[in-house]
Amino acid sequence: MTQNISQKIISNHLASGEMTGGSEISIQIDQTLTQDATGTMAYLQFEAIGIARVKTEVSVSYVDHNLLQTDFRNADDHRYLQSVAAKYGLYFSRPGNGVSHQVHLERFGKPGKTLLGSDSHTPTGGGLGMLAIGAGGLDVAMAMAGRPFNLKMPKIVGVELTGRLRPWVSAKDIVLEVIRRLTVKGGVGRILEYYGPGVETLDVPSRASICNMGTEAGATSSVFPSDQGTLEFLRSQDRESDWTELSADQGAGYDEIIKIDLSSLEPLIAQPSSPDRVVKVSEISGSEVSQVILGSCANSSLRDLLVAARVLEDRTIHPDVSFEVNPGSRQVLENLAAGSGYLSLVKAGARIHQPGCLGCIGMGQAPATGTRSLRTFTRNFPGRSGTKDDSVFLCSPEVAVAAAITGVITDPRELGEYPDVLQPAELLVDDSMILSPVENTADVEIIRGPNIQPLPRMDPLPADVEGVVLLKVGDNISTDDIMPAGAAILPLRSNVPAISEFVFTRVDPSFAGRAKSAGGGFIVGGENYGQGSSREHAALAPRYLGVIAVIAKSYARIHKSNLVNFGILPLEFKDSSDYDIIKADARVKIAGARDKIKDGHALLSAEVCGQSVLLRLDVSAREREVLLAGGLLNYVRKE
Ligand code: MIC
Ligand code: SF4
């Protein structure tokens, strides 16, 4: 039988289930990655599972998010992570070595392998022909313990690329076009698999940028073939032997098809405050800009920084613009410095930061009040930058650098000749900031700072599920709305009681207090509830506050799994118009919920102010057991 790439990788890793759309499958995981903001919790959970050493081929712990150290807490977490990596046989990528996805692409990713990462942009690895999936930290902990990863068999969407990009148009414009067409929820339950003659015109860093932001369409993953371009990239990384060819069989089919003629694309930009508010740059050119940042896991490869450096040769940035550069990795920075790129950026006036996530997650770099910020980042959800009522646009390095020069949103095609930059064939490759797994771990001690609090214990699901509606929200609520990040809150990621005080603070600052005094309750949401990051704190912290169920029109994939993992019922309206019946503060009771869930009922009847509303529980048999146990850790302990 002919297979596409996704089917090939899944069937090679299938541990259980049928590969038919929508049914639960489990796949064996070859590699894992964590980053520090999700990693502390993931390793606390790994410790709780009680395994002596990771069971994967490669597991890497990265420190890239919480790089500002305004007190001891982030620094303590870094030391905890380093000691855990040494104890359990992981690689450890030190603070300053770069964003997990960029470093993993450079140093560890392999065509045909599976990668599970506790970060929603893990699909970046698809640029190398891996099946790379983002998940909550607990799922990654389970994968490190050797357990297969469970998911619904996604639909495979073929994205056919034809033609060739015109000057000043680059990978970001391709993926912004995909997001424009799909919106932030059109990719849910799908893998985006790229094919067609346009593929070979794109180098691996460009493919990685495209896979990276498939996440913004809600996709489970994105994947490219592994071809001569992949071989060249791996050769430049001294990793030629990691290459294998991978392509879809002749005549292999897809569940759906999207066609993009690369030569028809123009520079695009996503407007505030959602990645799918995409328009042509030419439609909004001329608006003033106060900040431009080049960086994040979407666009901080050497290619991206070199394009900016070449454009800025003999130019200076506009006096009203702060132009900032966050290299994706130390390798990128070293190679930029080895050529003339670093000098041209510095001379032009760029503020060059250490490699890492930085302003992408509000770790500094907040823009000024009432001004526009253009960023090559992944997301522009409201307030994520750290500034209330921010106005953040997402664009390519080409569009970013054009605005840095002119001070207004500018179609980069106005800048003249395009410096077409490709990944150099020879790179400086240096792994000295990656610590290898320790062989003899008996004497390794785990270092815990005072901010690292033990995991809270969770009770099993009660017989009846009842409580008040603590909050009612609309469509596309992101995990940044539920559990904000930023420099003030991220240091609390290893301290659930402390971080739970910030649940929904940007939406309703009284949420945590009300939840605690009501002894918990329900949250009501619209479509695509929980879009965005993989942070399990967006489930764990509400659970700590007593949230027992969410009732929404639909869910984003990772957040739904996180809700189950932490024992919160992810309920859906059978009839979405019932959303209007359930008002904030209403009392909801699902009598006999526990028994019904145990007996496999897919529909539960809830009583709301004298009316009855039908709710769907669309979870697998395994997930039912997890919910009954009060979460995945309880379930595994019971096993
Ligand atoms: C993000 O881009 O939102 C993050 C911060 O990388 C998150 C992970 C986290 O919240 O720690 C993600 O994308 O999963
Ligand atoms: Fe880091 Fe931003 Fe990428 Fe998240 S999206 S991993 S915060 S660079």
C-alpha cells in the first residue's frame, strides 16, 4: 500500500491502535525535548514516576525561556534542571546555548524519527523530516519513561508547493499564507505534510520555519520530505550519517489538499492580536513602528540573521525604532560573528541579545505604550509581549528589517536588490555548551532551590460533578489568557500554589480568589479553547484552584490532553447554541458523572438553572480511566 511520509513514520512507530482518522493510536517516541519553563514540572513528574534513567534514544533538556534572573528563582531552576539531566541520562543544553527548537534542529534532529517536546513549537523538527509533536510536560515525562504517546490519528493534509519564491518573499510568508487560509483552528487534528516541486527550492531552516508555525493553525505537526537539501544541511552540521531519504510513495494520497504557488506569494504580515489576521504588507504599509525584533524559534536561524545583516550593510536603523536581534542559537551567533554579519548588525544599531526566547514570551523586550512592534515571532496574543493593550505584528525577517530602516511598515521589495542568502556549506559547529549524558549517576545529587515545590496531590473524580460557572469566555482563548507567562510569572513555574494565583489574571483578576472561595467550579469557553502553548500549568493551576470541568464548543489539541492529564473534564456542548444558556455564576450539576463516565457514556446531562444541557465527553477509554483517577499521575501510580 502506498503511504505518505506521515503514515510511514507513524506506522514505523505504532505501538497500538488503527491508523484510521480519529481513532486513538499510540506511537513510540525516539527523542524528547523539554525547555526550562515546562521542564521543571516535567522532571518533577518524571521523578514521581520513579524510573532510574530515560529510556529514549535521545532526551535533551534545554534552558532557553527564563533567562532573566531578577532573583534566585530562575537560576535555581536552571541548576535543578542541570542536576536532573545528569541524574537521569539526558543531554543538557546550557542557558545561552539557544532556543530548544533551533538547537535540536542543528544538533539532534533526524529524518524519520519521532520527537515529543514539552513545547508547542516542537514541530520545527519537521523541517528535517521528523514527526515532531508538542505535548504537556507530563506526556513528555511518560515518553522519557519509555511509554508510547497517545493521540488521535490525525488527518493528513498534503500541502503542495509549486513554483519558486520571488525576491524578498521567504518561508514566513508561506506559513502565514497557510495560517491565513486555515485560521488558528483549521489545523486541529491534522498533520500538514509538504510536497511538490517547490520543496527543493527551500533550505532546511526555511522548512523548519514553516513547520514551526503550523502550530499557529492548531496542527498536530508539520513535515517535509528528507531529500538532498536535508543531506546538505546535515553535512554542514557534521551529521551526514544521520541522513536517510524520506518521501511520500508515488500516488500516496492525502485526506485534504492545499495548493500554494510560491511564485504568487507576496510579503505578508499578521496583525494584532492573532496569528491568523494576515494581510499583505502592501495593504498596511506606512504605519509607524517603534520596535522591531528579529528572533524566536520561527525565524532566528543563520539564514534569517544574515538576510538582515546583508540588508543593513552601510545602512543605519531609523532613530525612532529599537531594533533587537535574538539569535536562535549559539551556533548561529558564532557563525554570524565569524563572517561579517555581526559587525554589520552592530554598526547599523542593532541591540544584540543572548540566544533564547526572550521577548517572545515576555522575558523582557516589552514595547512602549500605544506603539507598534514588528516581530518575526510565532504569536501575538494580547498582552503576551508584557505590555497591556500591545500592538504586535508577525512578519518575515525581510519585512522586519525594512521597517527597522524606514520606521514604518514597509514592503521590503522597495529596498532594491535582494541579498539572497543561503545556509553556508561549512559552519562552525561546537557542542561545548551541550553537556552529554552522565554514565555513572549514582553519586549525582539533585539540587532543589526553595522555590521548587512538590507536586500537589489530586483527588479522584467525585460521584457528582457540580459547582458554579466561575468564568465564561469567548472563542480562541489561548493558554496565555488562562495562565499568562512573562518575566514576573514564569519564575513560578515550579511552584504550583504560587502560580495558581495568576490564573486568568489578564481576563479577570478576581478569578483565583473567587475559585478558592467557591471551592472550585466550571469554566465555560467557545471554539478552540486553550489554543497556543503546551504549558500544562494552564490545566494544573486551575485544577489546583478546584476547577473540575471546562465546557467549551471545541478545544485545541494539546490543552485538551493537558486537561485530561490533570483530571479536569473537557466537556463539549452537544449543541453549541446551549453556550448561551450557561451564564457566568450559574450553578451546574452533572449528577452521577463518575458512574456515567465509568460506564462509557459519551453524553452527560447537566442541570443548569432548571434546564438540562447535553454535554459530550469525547475522550478515549484510556482517558476516561485517567479522568476517574483524578489525573495521569494517579492513574499511573494505580497501574
Ligand atoms: C510559547 O511560545 O508560548 C512557549 C512559552 O514556548 C510555550 C511553552 C511554555 O509556556 O512554557 C509553548 O509554546 O508551548
Ligand atoms: Fe520560545 Fe517563542 Fe519559540 Fe515559545 S515561540 S519556544 S517562547 S521562541
